[in-house]
Amino acid sequence: MDYDVLVLGGGIIGCAVAYELSKYSLNIALIEKEYDIADEVAMVNSSIVYDGVENSDTLMSKLEVIGNSMFEEITEKFNVPFKKCGSYIIAQNYEQGKKVQEQYEKAIKRGISGIEILDGLSISKLEKQLNMSIEKAIYCKNTSVVAPYDLAIAYGEVAFDNGVNFKLEEEVIDIKKVSNGYKIVTNKNKFSCKTVINTTPGVHYDIDENEKHKSEGNINILNSMLINKRNLFDTEKIILTQNDKGEIIKSVNNVSGNSLFIAETSTNFDFNEMKAVLNNYAPGIEEKDVKEFYQTKYHKDPIIIDDSLIDNGYIKISGKHYAQVTMTPSIAKMVCETLVVNLKAKLKKDFIDKRRDIFRFRELSNKERNQLISVDKKYGKVICLCQTVTEGEIIDAIRRPLGARTVEGVRRRTGVTFGDCEGAYCFDRIVSILARETNKGINQILKSSKGSFVVKGRIKEFNEM
Ligand SMILES: Cc1cc2nc3c(=O)[nH]c(=O)nc-3n(C[C@H](O)[C@H](O)[C@H](O)COP(=O)(O)OP(=O)(O)OC[C@H]3O[C@@H](n4cnc5c(N)ncnc54)[C@H](O)[C@@H]3O)c2cc1C
């Protein structure tokens, strides 16, 4: 057998599962079809860590509650940006107030802690600037924000350092059951393994034919505006409310200092429609304050952990859900516990539960900055002025385990080009550093995926850019 366990898919769940399994004496590999792990995690690198109150499905809510309770420890251990900011679920009229009251009572019955129901008067005393009429609100103290790429990459790095073999740019084509395990056929190789954990949502192999879960088509549109302002609603807290058309409205301060305003609707909004909705809550926001406007799908399929074939060594995690990042630590732990019992695996004595040091220059004091520069002068050269990212950080992002190989990979690991100029100043410098560090020509550097060359071709000879 090539491996004890093959994890299929290097999204946040695949990486978290690989991390949990790497604590055991097992021979593990993870197969991901893209250039990088966590390729599909949310664009703006901020996810809400829900507390289970908003979820109508009891089982999904439970996964959120367990996941939420694990975030503080994991993010501290891995040095991942995380903030327990709290949230308000706000009812703006009497009818919504009845629903919010029911939601609160349900949450209490589910045993969710850290919540309080407040009337409009109490909220307006706490949050004097909130520009909306408030009938009632649930104050959820445990809701937080996290940088999901950082978390997924951290899970991957620690798993890698503890022996997990990552196979990137390799697509699984088929899974075959053989007498004592599985044969995994990819576009490049064939591997044999005792057990498989399949985390590729929406990909169906013959082995999945008895799969109980089918997408429920429960998809809405998330119209999102990234706003160049912190505390859009003049509060640090996440706001979840419903407008008079029944559309869900969310406002989140993300981990990189901007606000994200989201309207969940059944159809796409154009820019002006979305701005009109935003201005109902934040009248002063103008077009120039909008950094990005984009639409994504909003999934609410239940996540199914199908271990019906566990006796044969196969677990499939399927479904797409808006709170999947929140559920990740609980799903990974649960899957791992099931599998290690099945494999009778033993904990490793030499497991290192630590991520290699990572320095974010913009977050350091001047004293710390000087110390860092005295060790490596490249931390004294700022490449991205808007986000204050240094050459040292970019080189580290490339040289780390599972390091960046594309501009997008550097962007996700360091925050370059997330600033106001969106890369106008630093893009070519990042490309040059990538080419130098990976020993490639500038015309071989990719923006993100296969074929996405940043330089299309030469128009004249040059030695450097
Ligand atoms: C706009 C948006 C906002 C979100 N906001 C939040 C939030 O606020 N809070 C929250 O908790 N969650 C949030 N989520 C949910 C969360 O980000 C995603 O659901 C989560 O990242 C999914 O992780 P995954 O590992 O299950 O799946 P994926 O990220 O889809 O990972 C699956 C991986 O498998 C790989 N793969 C697929 N097929 C193959 C194959 N044949 N061979 C090899 N590899 C393969 C894919 O390339 C991919 O990397 C949001 C999602 C979106 C889209």
C-alpha cells in the first residue's frame, strides 16, 4: 500500500483533516487539483465564525457551536488573525421581532451560551450610532471573524511539517475499490491506500453511487460590497438583519480593516441597486468608498459526513454551506476520531503542534521591526506600500512549507495588493521576486491558475523588470 490515508481535496476541510490525522502514526497524502491549497476559500479573506444561533438546522447549528468553541485556541496556536467581535441579530419591526424572539428561545433550548435578548431601547443605549429602527435584537457574544486562507494554509503547513505528503496540481479521476483498500487514479498517477477521506464537494465517483446527499438547490446570491471604511454601521459588531423586502443584510468588519456589506437576494443586484440598499443603512457612503463589488453563490446545503462505508475505509464529506469555515474544526476532529479508531492508529510521540514563525511587519512595534531587520535586511524593504508588506515577508511566503508559487499565492499569504492601489505599485515587484525565488523566467510566472501567465510574451529583450 502506498498510503494509510488519502485525503482528496485541499480546501479548508481537507487541510484541517490532514492536520488532525498528522497527529497519528499514519502514512498520509493529500491530493489537490489546483496550484495551491485553499484555492476556493472566500475572496476577501474574512469569514464570520457563527455561534449556531442563526442556523435553522439543529445539526448544522451544533457543528457551528462546537467549531466556534475551538477557534480561539487554534487561531492563537497558529498565529491566524481572529477577532471575537460579537454580533447583533436585529429585528426592525414587530413581525421580525416575533421571529427573533423565537430564534432566541430555540437557541436557549439548544444550549447555546453567550447570548442575550435586548429591546430597542437597550440596544440604542449600547450602540448610539446605529442608523436603523430596532424592535428587538439577539446579542451574540461568541460570534467572531477569522482570516480563512490563513487558517487553511496554517492547517496545511503544520500537516506538511508533520509528514503529510501534499500532491498539488493533481486531479483525482477515479476511485476504485480493491480487495484491501482503494486505488486512486489521478491525471498523473495511480495510488493504493487503505482508507480515503473525500472532501471534494460536488465531485461524484462511482463509489459515491449510494450517496444520500444531493444538493437541495438551496442557492441564493450574495451581493457583496467591500467598503474602504471600518465600522460601517458605527459598531465593531457584526450586524445581521432583514430589510422590509425580507432580504438578509450583513455588515462585517473584516480582519484587514475594511467593512463588508452583504445583501442576500434571489437575483443579482447591479451596482446602483446594491448601493441604494447600502445607503439605507450607511447614507454617507459614496461610490469612491467601494473597493470591490461582486456576487457569489450562497449555499445552505446541509453538510453530510457520510461514514456509511467506514468499515470499507471510505468517508465522504459533501454539501456546501455558508458556515463551513466555522464548522471546519469540529468536522475535522469528528472525521479523524472515526478513522483512527477504524485504523487502530496510535498518537505520534514526535508530533509538533506549532506553525513555523510568521512575521507581519505592519502589526509589529518599531522595536520589533528593528530587531527583525537586524536579522534579515529584506524585512526593511517595503514592497506593498498600501499594506506595508516587506520583501522579507514575500520571500518567506514563497519559501515556507507549501509556499506560494503564483502571485495569488503571495497575495493570500501576505496581503499584498489588497490595498487601495490594488497592486498598481507593487505587482511587477512581486512578479520579479517570485521569478528570482523560484528560479523561473518572468514570462513563466502565473497569476493564479494554469495558463494565467502575467506576461504574455516578449516585445523586446530585457534583463530585469
Ligand atoms: C462568498 C462566500 C462567503 C463565505 N463566508 C463564510 C463565512 O462567513 N463563514 C463561514 O464559516 N464560511 C463561509 N463560507 C464557506 C466557506 O468558505 C466554504 O464553504 C469552504 O471554504 C469550503 O471548504 P471545503 O474544503 O469544504 O471545500 P473547497 O474549498 O471547495 O475544497 C475542495 C477542494 O477540492 C479540490 N478538488 C475538487 N475536485 C478535485 C479533484 N477531482 N481532484 C483533486 N482535488 C479536487 C478543489 O480544488 C478544492 O480546493 C463562505 C463561502 C463563500 C463562497
